[in-house]
Amino acid sequence: MAAVQWRSRWRNYEAELQRCRPEAAPVEFGDYHPLKPIMVTDTKTRRGARKGSTSSSSSSSSSAPADPLSSMLDGTDPLSMFAAASASEAPAMSHSASTGDLGRKKREKEEEAVGPDFEHWSSKRGEILARFTTTEKLSINLFMGSDKGKAPSPGSAVSEKVRTRLEELDDLEEGSQRELLNLSQQDYANRIEELNQSLKEAWASDQKVKALKIVIQCSKLLSDTSVIQFYPSKFVLITDILDTFGRLVYDRIWTMCSDPRPLPDSFTVEDVNDTAKETCLNWFFKIASIRELLPRLYVEAAILKCNRFLNKAGIQETLPRLTAMIRGIGDPLVAAYTRAYLCRVGMEVAPHLKDSLNRNFFDLLGTFRQISGESVQNQLVLQRVEVPEYLTLYSPAINWILQCIAYRAPEPLLTEMMERCKKLGNNALLLNSVMRAFRPEFVAARATDFIGMIKDCDEAGFPKHLLFGSLGRSLACADPPESERLTILNEAWKVVTKVRSPQDYINCAEIWVEFTCRHFTKREVNTVLADVIKHMTPDRAFEDAYPQLQSVIRKILNYFHDFSVLFSMERFLPFLDMFQKDSVRVEVCRSIMEVFIKHQVEPTRDPVILNAMLHICKTMHDSVNALTLDDEKRSSALLIIGFIRMVSFGRDFEQQLSFCVEARATFCNLEPVLVQLIHTVNQLAMETSRVMRGSHSRKTAAFVRACAAFSFITIPSLSSIFSRLSLYLLSGQVALANQCLSQADAFLKAAVSIIPEVPRSISVEGKLRSSESFLLDFTNNFLATLLVVPDHPEHGVLYLVRGLLNMVQDYTWEDNSDAKVRVYISALPLLAAMSQETYLYSIPKVDSNETLYGGDPKFLSEINKLCETLIGQILDHLKALGRDEQSTRRQGALAFSLFSSLLAHGDLRNNKLSQLAVNLWNLSHKHGYCETRVSVRTLEYIKHQAQQPDMTHLTDTVQRLALQSRT
């Protein structure tokens, strides 16, 4: 192609803006509004017309355009359709609803009895196993299996089967057994699990009597208290087997009833067939033949639910009988856990039968007299167990029994139980369980009474600080009377502060911190913190109590959201100093920062808050090292950034800048924080300009230059090249807006100088991506800024534009990349805008090149020469693409981009430029890759422009532009 003579099109931006604005259509009050119901009426009318109506709908409707949403619905609202359908179906459903009404009411009654607010046994299981352990050696009796346990052949007579099974039960009572000695706790648990598996395998192979043998032998183990400290855990392990057995028996009978159709959940005895009833009775008869009380009681309780198959009132009759049977158990600990198991089964199968549960509790009160008896005391001496330790063994059983009784119990019943506890005297163990099991509201309302009962307890039997701990848990959930709160705290803390063991002390103090924070001021909380420091500092006791100390911090932060109050506590920061393990200290600092960012609504300049938060943020920052994970660095940086954003010194801009300088030195290892500080300082400079209304005094001019210096010094320390590029450009724009021309010039030159450092690929979210798109975005933003940047008097015309283009030309782009040419095409609109008499935009009080050169012909000539050079480079690249058939699509896209630039910014009255535009149009459509819709809209735009008085020359050009179909 011949050399092109570039000439920019003269632009009248104001007139173009006016032409682009949509025409204003005045709307009078009462005219069409899309929400008016007339549209719905209008749509229905049209709908009727389509069905054959000959009447005209347009005469009665508004002249406003139809509502597209209503027209799509064809006049029918889907919500109204559903409502109408449900209304029509209601009579049909009434009959079916009434038939299942009885079963649904029964299910609802059971669900009401035990709701989601009831804490199930499964949630306590793990805690018991972890708490009650032993290093003593354990033993277990295993009964030897025999062939008698196998299922008889199908040909055997029924009488023979019955006789065989009775013999097997006799063998169970008197047969051979093997005792395993010297088992560790883990070995014992493994043996129990083996028995559980053996039970399932025996059941699966139809050896039902063998399965029963296993359950009986496991139940007998619960009478053994030779290693008494392990008894609660043994109870948990063995009752798991009993639960498995109960499920297997129930499911077996349920299956027998479900043929041919499944048995409903709300079945009655009439729904159960005779075979299932006979099988169920057979199981109860087998269990009734067990000679020993404890296994007979446990196994029958395990299948208690099966009474539903036999008798409507079977469970209601059986529970009192089993409760009375427990009175025959001599060991109070064994009896307590047996009652707990019966309560557990009772709550699962018949939670509404509370009378038997209550009877269990009152029987349990009588059991406490046995604890001081001679047999129990001799057993404790023999096993070298102290009374306080022995009493704690009862806790899981008593807690569970009381929880079952107290669940949704009427207040008179709870009051009666509380009075019974008072009459016992020295009832610390029971009192502790009562406070844990009863509703917090009940305990809180009678907190003073409970404190009196605690005082009456003997310290030797059960430590009082544990009792106050249980009371504190209830008071953390419910509020006592306001007049009693200070007395309660004083009475409790008198006991807590006298606890000598640091671990026991912090366990109790942690609970009462919440009560203190909930109802008192910083003065009382500060006193509590001082007491905690006093107890936990000697011998570095805090090192063993980090979880409890962290809990104290969390509770304080839950109630104190005003950080000026929080940090004014003298003992808060010394309390933080006890967290000397790095990971824990950082975690605590994070939690404080999260609460600060969440609840600090207004920016602050309070020196107490700033100093404390800087200390906390510095702790987080200093924990970052080479081994720190990126996620941890990111989360720490975000928290620190949140703090920086909340710092404001108002109009004291110099103090704000000093804070940023200090923060830069403090957080130099976290790059996102440095980026935020640069943004903060740039914002500070712009805020200064806003306050001065763009006219800086000598003092404010020096200040904004200091802000620019801060950014110029900080940006090079960033490792991310694109962060540096964007911040250099942004800081240059800020400097320019504040009339700091030399600083702006330095920022922009620095940005241009580091372009060669941009890598060809960058990591984005862990994946390598080409950096071309990011670099193109930057250069386009940079070019847009250069329009308002005046040329430096010592560096020649357009030196920044030339410098950028030279860097782009020398940059090592990817192979088969068009990025460089796209930058050249993007530079043409900038150069065209620079040749205008009035620029599209400008910065107040900054003289751009329009003022410096005033349309000087030499300046315009330089612009034209540069444009011609760029177009030449672009055309050379298009020729090179034309030699490769695989690059025709890229060639067409670039040709169309250049055509668009010539059309928008070139003066097409120049014949050569006009001919070039036509050639580029034809080249872009040559291979059929140009999108037809875009081409059509472009032609329409050109025709529209040709109608303007100063654009009539486009009429000839548009006639030479033809659409070509795809080949």
C-alpha cells in the first residue's frame, strides 16, 4: 500500500455529546406507568381478541407500550394459578387428610415430647470415654462358643427346637468360660468391639441364641467394679452392644409385620400379625429365664420398645416394674448407671411417661445413703480411691437422669426435686447435677438459694469451686434478679479466688468471666482479669491453660465492642502478654482484630486504641516468615488493612501521613498492607485538594508533594510488577490533579521504565496466565492519562508517548501475538485527540499541550508523522499476516479495528485516507470472518454520520463499502 498522509478529524465534542443524548419525552401526571393495573386489563383484552373476538381492544387501552412481563405471561399470574389449583384441590384432600389424622397426631405428640432442644446420649458418649480412663489392668470373661449355638436343620420338630434352645440357655448360665487378664484400656475396648461384631455376625447367620449369649455375658460385666475409675466408660461401651441388640430384635419383628405391605410408623397392636407376636413373646420369655438380676434387667430394657408389638400399654406397665427391680442391686454405682440406662431407653421409646423417670430419681436419692456405708468405704480403701474422685463417677449417670426428668418438666416438679436435695444434706454431687440439668432460667431465678445450698456442702466430699462452676454455666445462659447480681458475683469469687490449683482455678474463673462481662462494667472485669493474672503467672501456669485463657478473651470481646473502654482496662494488655506461645498469641490477636473490624463503625483517632491496635497488628505481622502459608499472610494482611482504613485524624492530614509512615515501617513484610498505605496517602492528597478547592497554599502544596514522595519511595519495594505499574500510574494521576507536575512526570517515567520487566506469564489464583491482557489494559489506561500530561520543556514533543511506544516496540511479546499492534491502534485515538483545539477532558489549573502549543503547526506535524509511522507499522503487520493462511482471522480482526479508528478519528476527506479505510473494510471482510451484525450496524452508523453537515463526505465512502457473505 502507498504511504498514508494522516490528518486528524476536527471534533466538536460538545455538539457530539448533545447529539448522543436521548430525546426527552415529557410524561404528564396520570399517564402510563408500568405498575398500573391497566396493563393487566389490556393484556386480557388482547388475549380475548386472539380467541376470535371481533371487537377492537386498542380503543379502550392506553396508548402506552405493552408491559413485556405481563405479555409474556399471557395475562395469567402463575401465583394466582397455584392458589386457584390448591383451592380446588382442598375438598378432594379433606378425606385423605382425615384418614391419616390419627397417626399424624400420635407422631406429633412424640415429637413434642422430645424436640431438637434435647441433648441426646450420643453427644455425651465421647466426653465420658475421654474423661474416665485408667492405667490399671482390666479383665474380661469370654464364654466359649459351641456348636449348639448354630441354627437347627429345617427338618427338626418345633418341640426339639424349643428343647435345644432351653439347653443352650442353661449352657449359658453354667457353661465353660475363658477369662482374659491384664488387658489395657484400649485392649478392653477392642475386645468389647469384637463382641459387638460377633453379635452382628451371629445375628446375620441366624444364630439368635448365640447373639443373646453375647448380650448376656456383656451385661454381666456391668456388675464388675474391680477397676472402679473405668466403670463409666465400661458402661458406655457395653450399652452400645445392648443398643445394637435391641435394634436387631425390633427390626426383625418389624420385618415380619411388613409382609406383604410395610407397617406404618404409627401402627397399633391390631396391625401386628400372630407370627410376629409369637416371636416377640418368645424373646421376652427367653430373657425372663435369665437367672441373674442385672443381665435380665439390662437385656429386657434393651428390647423395651418391642412391647409395642404385644400390648398397647406394654411399655407403660413394664417401666415401673423394671424401675422397682433396680432396687435389688446392692452396689449404688451399678444401680445408678442401671437407672440411667432405663431412663435413656425410656426417653427413646416413651418420653411422655415421666412418672417412671421421676420414680427413678426418688429411688436414686435413697441410694446416696449407701455411699457412706461400710461396704462402699471398704471398696474405696481396697482400690485406693478417694471419696471426691469416687463421687465424680456418678456424674454422668445422675446428670443424664436429671436431664431426662427436667426436660420440659413443670416448675412445681423441679421445685419439689430441689427441696428433696436440700433435705438430704451434704448433697454436693446431686446439687451439681441439678444445676447442670435444670433449666438455666429456673436456676438463675433461685441463684441465691443455690448459693446457700452450696455453702452447706462439705468441701471434702465435692469441691465447692466445681459447684460454683455449674452455677456459673446456668447464669451465663439466664439472668438472675438484678438486685442479687453483685452479691452472687462476690459470693462466687470468694470461693474461686481461694482455689490453689491453677488448672482448677482457671476452669472455674473462665465460666464466671462471662457473668461478669454480661452484667457489670469494665471496673469489675478489670478486677477479675487482675485476679486471673495473679493466679496464672507464678511458675508460668498460663502455659497449661491457653484454651481457657483464649475463652476468657472471646467472652470479653463478645460483650465489649467499644475498644476505647476495652483498652482502658489496665489489665487487658498484661493479660494478653500471658499468651507467649507464638501460634496462640497470633490467634488471639486475629480474634481481637476480627471483632474490631466488625464492630468499629466510626473511624477513630483515639491514641489508646491506636497504640494498642498497632501493638496487636505488629504481633501478627512479626509472626510472618518464610514458612508462613500464603493464606495466612493474606488473612493477616486483610485484618491489618481493615484497621488502617478505620484510622482517621480528620482535618489533621499531617498526623494521618505520619501514621502511614509509621505503619509502613511496622508492616514492611506484608505487601497488600503497603499497597493499602499508598492508596491511603493518595486519598489523603486528594482530600487535601478537595478541602483547598483545588487552590493549594504553600503549606498544602508542600504536603501533597510529601504524599507523592511517600508513594514514590514505597512503590519500588513491591514485588508485584503490575502493582507497581498501576500504583505508579495512579500516583502520577493524583500528583497531576494536585498540580505537582514534576512528581507526576517522575511517576509516569518510572512506569514506562519498568515495562520491560513485565514477565510473559503471571500466576493468577495458582495458575499461569499470559500477561498480555493485563499489559494491554495498563497501556490503554496510560495512554488515556497522557492526553492531559503537558510535555516537559527539556525533553521534546510527545516524549512520554514516544517513550511508551518505544518500550512497547522493544518488549518481547509472545510468538504469534498481535498485542504490540493493538497498542499502536490504541495510540491513534490519543494522538487524534491531542491535535484538537480543545481537549476532551482536562485537569483544573494544569495546562495541557492544548495550551502549551495552541494548535502550533509544528506540533500537529509531529503528531501526523507519528500517526503515519504507527499506521505503517500496522499495515506491515497486516501484510505479514496475509502470507499465512492460518492467520487470516487475526488479519481481519486487526483490519477492522484499524478501520474503526480511521472512521472515528481520521479525516476521511483525504482521498488516500479514505481509500485506506475502504481497503481495510474489504480486507476485514475478505475471508468472511467479520461478524455480519457488527458490519451492518457499522454501516448504519456511517450513513447516520453522513447526514451531519460536516460529514457529508462519508456519503461517497459508504457507497464503496459492501457486505460480503461468508465463503
